[in-house]
Amino acid sequence: QRSRQMSDTARNLFNLSSLTDINNDTFINEIYTLISNTAYLASIIQ
């Protein structure tokens, strides 16, 4: 349930970022944060 929710959130964030004309640095920062959070959650789950 939780991982499903996370993947949905990630997809929504990606779609939002793709549709919005935003600063490239901001996009990179958001992706980096998302990956970091996902890795952190994965380490907790394991």
C-alpha cells in the first residue's frame, strides 16, 4: 500500500514537473530529493 502510494506520488510529481515551465535547477533538486527520500524509505523497509 505504502510503496504504491509512493510511486503514485512520484508519477504525479514527474507529470507536474513536465507540464510546468520551471527552472531546470529546481527540477534537478526535486528529482534528487525524490530519489533520496525513496532510497531512505527503501532502507527502512528492508
